[in-house]
Amino acid sequence: MIQLEKYFKTDSFSEQVIDLHSGNKTLLGNLITPVVSTKETGILFLHGWRGCRSGPHELITEMSRQFGAHGFPSLRFDFAHRGVSEGKYEEASLQSMGQNVLDFISYFKANTGIKKVYLVGVCSGANVAMGIAEELKDCEGISGLSVYPFGETDKFLRDKKRRNFFLRQYFKKALMGSTWKRLFKGEIDLGGVAKVLNSSSAQNRDQSPKEPTTNACSAPQIQNDQPLINFIDKKIPLQLFYGSADPEYSTSAEYFKKIYQQQNGQQLKLEIIDKATHNFNSRIWKQEVYNKILQNLEK
């Protein structure tokens, strides 16, 4: 059994740094064990493609500790090739991420006594969770934050959509008298505006095809809908969160709704957080996400 090193402790839970071998790599994670818990479900957090186990703006760290204080064991870890886990960045794959999840679920159950697991994935972390549904056992549900579609979405079209979103925002500001006053005073960075509008196409030219270009937590595209169809067949409850200020939320949300309707799926719950950004980088938005996941767990 792997020795656990004490890392953090409060009156309601202890937190320990763990290491686990998955494939031929050593991965690092944080295990939270409540001082008193009658919960049979543990929460496993999965970060996004370019992220690490703390999540964007410490989102995963904060939520894992909140759940620990509420009596839920939780575990967050760096996928292979990410964070402080072993592996070269460019060698990451959705397949290796899937195996990492299964290995950590086994560890989680063996070392805490939980009987079920609930997965919370950020961006592609949730895609991975759904993609391995056929191998998941005792999964109570999945919550995904800002999850992109599976399928043949062309990256250029997504970049174009993002660019058009910012164009609309700048056009609205251009109609305001205060904007012109600031322009004549030299207070508006026109170079910065151009950089925002041109960044998507520049990224698409300059980065490797394997490297996702549209968002810091997006993943390489899986070229069909079959992973989601397989997931729907498993009848695992799925809760998806999107911020209304994320320019890509409507396309993503409509995609999941459409596939669920085509497959007569009944286990989808969409949660739209008003005015929230892609990464939910406000304490109010983070708390709303946490509260809704907690409601899902305790219903």
C-alpha cells in the first residue's frame, strides 16, 4: 500500500498528497478524508486538457475541500503528462487520461471504503469520464463544467464563432459616446483589440495539430458522436454547467440536448450560470456550481 504524506488538516477533514502508478508513470494527487463521514460516495475531480489538479482559479481545490467539510471523501490528481505527474506534455492522450481515471477510482475505493464514485470534470476531463462509461462501475453520476461536444466540430468554425462574439461586443461599445472620448484621449489599446480578434487564427497556424487551440482546457476532437451515445446507453446521470457569458456555451449545450433527444436519453440536466465566464472565475459562480452539485448528490 502506498504511504500517504500528511499535507493539510482542518477540524472537519484531513488532506494528504498521494502518488499512484498508472501505466508506466507516477501520478500525484490529493486525497481528502473527512474526520466524520457516513457518505458512501466519493468525489473524483478531473481537470481539463491543459490544466492541473487545482483547476482554473483553484476551482477544483476549493470545491474538493468544501465537499470534504460536508463529509464527502474527495480525490483530485494531475493526469499523466500534466502538473507534477510524470510524462512529457506532448505525449498526453485521451486514452491515457481514461486509464488514469480508472486507476484512481480503484485506489479511491480501496483506501477510503467508498462504494460509489461521482465524477466532476472540467472541460475535457468530463469528456474523458463520459468516454470511459462502458468501464465505469458504481458511478453515481457526472458533473461537467464548460464541456465541449464530441464530434466533427471544425476548430476554425469555433474560432470564427469566438471572433464574431468579440466583434459584436466591440461594435456595441463603438456605439457608445464614452468609447469615442476614451479613444481620442488615447485610453483604448487598439493593438490589444486587434490581438483578441486575430488570436484564434494565429493559434491555428502556429500550433501543432495535436495541440488544442481554441481554449486552455479544450481537448483534441473525437471524430464521432459514438462516445456520447454509448454514455447515454449507460443511463448515468449527467449534469452540465455553462456560463452564459461563455461565447461557446449555446453551441455546446444544444449539441448535448440534440444527441440526448435523438437517443431518448432522460438523464441530462443543464445548468446555465447567469453572466458566468467559461472558467467560472468568481467566488459567487463557484459557489453556485458547488451548491448545485451538492443538491445532485443529496437528492
